[in-house]
Amino acid sequence: MTDGCEFNCYGEIVRKIAIIGAGITGVTTAYQLIKSGYDVTVFEKENYPGMETSFANGGQLSASNAEVWTSWKTVFQGIQWLFKKDAPLLFNLKPSLHKLTWILEFLSNISNHEKNTIATAKMAIESRKEFKKILMDEKMNIDLYEKGIIHLSNSKENFTHGLKINNWLNKAGLDRKPITPQEIKKIEPTLNLKSIYGGFYTKSDMTGDIHLFTKQLAQICKIKGVKFNYGANVQNLIHLKDKVQINFELNNKKENEVYNSLVVCAGVNSKKLAYFLGDRINIYPVKGYSITVMLNDKKSQSSAPIVSILDDGAKIVTSRLGKNRFRIAGTAEFNGYNKDIRHDRILPLVEWCNTFFPNVSTEHAIPWAGLRPMTPSMMPKIGQGKLPGVFYNTGHGHLGWTLSNYTAEIISSQILRSDNSHS
């Protein structure tokens, strides 16, 4: 057990900070804090970084997808899809107190639909700046495509809704433009446009491999001095006046360490960890699915899109990951802490590919499921807890990669200010 502080080679006190979680938010937070001069340790229950929600998501860095879900449109769609197994949004009717409180808070946030959408878009724009700076500074290669994102509208109703959201995104400073089916075809010639009414294009959006980014950034952090405790199962958190003790199990051995500060970046596990510290963070695990289509033949490689697609009606997104991979992701499933991969939820992704990209072979499609950490407001929880030295950077929902670089900057700055005010 340590007392929470260490000295550097100049005899100066270095404040020790623990981060729980080595997904996209935990690793970006570690990167910002090590740059600020802290002694950083990351606790991760998996054996490698980015192995859960950051493993195989849609791969988009999408300010254009900043619309929060807290709208009556989402509610009515959810009711319509209630008994449809392959629906874009699936809701398990089995009751639980967690689910009930989350739904009630979700409904109470419908009045903030516009405000939170604009705020999210602004964060996404700032996050993109920091993301590109990190890529340049650290010379990372993550199968990045800066080709923009096309939003598809399959009906006049969806397109009209898109125009309203477009106005909000423009207010936030995002350049997203309505486009015709002909313009869509010109931007991405491989797309089969049978049932498309129109769409929107955001040239500044990007795609890449989130797992590659998280893994490479974790290695960069390690070189800079961040300590990673992989396979560490955090069992309890105890606040000790002005420090935090982490009780954990590592290699079948119970251990504890004391830190000046703690940042919880644990995705869907953040709710439980916050409870230990007297904080209530209402995060619900919303399951998303993806398939990674292996482009093993030249016809598939030339027939898969380079420009990222977001189908607003089907709630499906795509990203091209280098020459040989095509990621298709989507759907939302409210079914508790359950990562089972269901065939009836994967099938719509395969069928969508067959419809819009019929010359891409889906023979070799690797399925995956992950749990998005959703707050009822759809806004991430960034900031201080009730107790001194406790901070949160979690609850990013479906926009973890899109927002994480900026929220990591925010929490790092808050910790620095907090430390300076107490020094």
C-alpha cells in the first residue's frame, strides 16, 4: 500500500491519479493527464486496452450524428418496434428499477432535445481538433479516412426531420448540407440508391479503427510513463478524507493502492463504481451490434464504399477500414448487462449490406456486440463527484470516440484547477 504521493527526481511532489477503464475515454484521459505532469495508473479488468465497447463500433468520428435521442420521435418509434425482433430499437419489457428510473429521466429530458444536440455537436467539433492534433503529434496510423459522412433519408418524413436537425447542427458551427440522390451517387458511386429520398453530407467527418487508435494511444501513454494494471478487477473504492483507496484483485491476489485523485471512465460499470463513492450516475447499457465484412476478393474491395454512410431510417452506420475491411454497425437494444450476440439482430446488418452494396460479399462477416454507456440526457458525465478527488468522464453513449478527446481535455483541466486551488 502507498500513501498517494511520490517525488520526482527533482524532489517535487507528483500527484498520483488512478483511472478506472482502458477504453477510449480512459486512455484519452490518461494521455491528457500524463501530459499535465501527473503520475497516472490505469486499472482495466480486461487483459488489453479497448476490448469492450471500444473494440468494434461503427468507427465514425461523427459530429453530424450529434442529435441526442431524447425526442418524442424516438419514443413513438420504440413503441412501433416493440414486438419486432429485427427492429432498429428493441426494448425488453422485463421490468427493473434501473430501467424504470432511466426511462422516466429520459422522458424528462425531451424538452432539452435541441439544447443538448447543439451542445453535443459543439463538443464533437472541439474533439475533432484535438483528435487530429494527437494523430499528428504521435504519428498514428489507424486506417483513417477523411472522406466525410453521408446521412441517408429513406422518406420525405425522415428528410424533413433531418432538415430540422441540420439547422441545429449549423447553429453549433457544423457544415452539414442537404443533398439530392444524384449528389449522393456522385459522392459515393458504389451505393445502390433504390429507396433513397435524399440526404445530408458532412465533409469534415471521418472514420477509422477505434480499437487501433485506443491500443496505439495506450502504448504511447505507457512510453510516456502511464502504468497499466490489466486484468485488475476493482472490488471496492474507499474515500480517505483527501485520498481514494482502490481495492482490487490482480493475478488472484487481493491488493490496494491509495491515490490523490480518481477518474472513473468505466463505461457501463461506472454506475456501480460511483455507488461506492456516494454518487448516483444513471447509466444504462444499450447494446449495439456490428459486423466486420472481410473484403477478401477484388470485386468486394472495389464495391465497398470509401465514404462513410449513416442510414437514419435503419439506424445503421458504416466505415471502411483499410483495403480489406468494411464495418457495418447499428441497432439499439435495451436488455440489461447482456452481450449475447443474437442472429436475428445481426441479420438486418447483413441484409442492409446486400441491399445497398449488392456486389460486396458478406460470406465472411464477423459479428460483435457491445454495451453503450447511455445517460438519460444522452450527455456524458464529465466532472467532479461529491467527494474531493473523485472525478468522472463517462456515459458517452453512441459517441464515445467522437467526444472522448475533448472530454479528456475537459476533465484534465478540471483536475488541474482543483489541485491548484488546494495547493
